Amino acid sequence: MSGSLVCVGTGMMLGAHITPIAQSHIEQADVVFSLMSTGITERWIEEMHHDVRSLQYCYKEGKNRNITYNEMVEVILAEVRLGKKVVCSFYGHPGVFSCVGHRAIKKAIKESYPAHMEAGISAEDCLYADLNIDPGKTGCINFETSQFMFYKRNIDPTALLVLWQVGLAGDQSLTKFSTGKAYRQVLVNLLLETYPIDHQVILYQAKVLPIDTMRAERIALVDLVDAEIFMHTTLVILPSKKLQANQQILDQLAKLDKQKRQSKHRSKFKLVV
């Protein structure tokens, strides 16, 4: 019997966001691995299948997360190699800020095992709904916070800027579960190169349990240093400037529209003649 791998997402909120296909994969698996945000969510997964194995034990304070992720991948692939139908369930979307699923699928395919991913509802999906934001209105730029700090990135103050995992801002060691105020001050200083000191930002946290309260705390950018930040806190920065028209492109498009109308008019005239 050939083994296989499917990575599924259970969504952000317990029991509310899981898709029928994700639930079906979990129920029909030989073994299910889980990487959930809470113990309650893991127990909920255990109600769907008799053999659910948590991967949380791989995490340890001070341990490089890359080592942790690779260990998880090996644990998953070991069952696939035994010919089992393996499902990995992740909270949110299995491929968003979650490299384990991507690495496991890539390795499984390289070893000629069937493997794929099913989409889930991510924190980003919840963010747009909870904050009543349409990313298509001004455009949206997403960055992992530390990556945003480590590299020179172009910030567009006319677009929405979303910084994920702000609680880990500036961590180069991949061993910490949080950094601190001094690291956030470096982030704030970087953002102040583009935004006013009193620019309003939003600290966002999606609901994980139905009894939870969604967090959408508005503060001034300068106050981010002393704000209460968790691993799952997301920083949302609204546009500080209005969209600027690109008149050169607009003129080119207007010219094309005019040529098209004239061509259409000449075609009609020929038909009448």
C-alpha cells in the first residue's frame, strides 16, 4: 500500500471554520498529526479520529525553530513511508506562516508519494472581516515583521500594511517566543521613516474560541513599544496618504479609448455606405 499526505487547515475559530473536505480527510486518515493553537483545539481534533498525534512536543524554549520544523517533517514522513494515509491538521491555513506543511509535501513528492494541501481560513481572512477592510480598495502589503526589519523593503503609505508576528520582532536566533520593548523600538523607528509619530495603528487578534473577544485595539504608532503584544498579535497600519493619480498612464489609456471609439465609428460608417 502506498502512503500519502494531505495537509489541511481547520480555520481560526474552533469548530466554525473547518471545511467539509478538511474534516473528511481527517476522518478518513490512518493517522492524523496536529499543530493547533490551543489544547482545546487539539482535543476537538481528537474527537474526529482515534489516532491523533500532537506535534507541539517538538517545540522547546531556546531551540532553533528550523530544527523543530525539520523534526516535525521527519515524524510525518516516517508514517507516510510506512504506507499510511497521513493527514496533518494545522490551525488557520496550512500554508500561511506555516512552513511544516510545505516542507513535508515537497519531501513527500520528491520521494514519489502523493501529497497536496487543502486551503483553510487564515488569520488574514478573519482580519478583513473583523476590521471591515477591503484589501482591494487601496491595496495591501503583507510582511513577516522580522523579515520586514532585516531587509530593505519598499513601503507604500497609500496602501494597507500588515505586519505578522510582531511579538517576535527582530529575532534573528529563531529560538525565542517573544522579543521585547527594545526590539519593538527598532521597528517603530523604522516605521517612523514613513509614518507620522501619532499615526493610528491597529493591534489585531482573531478569535480562536467562540467565547473569545476579537482584539482590534487602536493606538498611536509611538505607543507600540509599550503595548501588550503576544505571539499571535498582528500589526495593521492603515494608509497615511491618499492614492496619487498616475496622470501619464491615465492619459495613455484615454488616448487608447479615444482611438477605439473612432475605429468603431468608422466601421459603422462603412457598413452604412
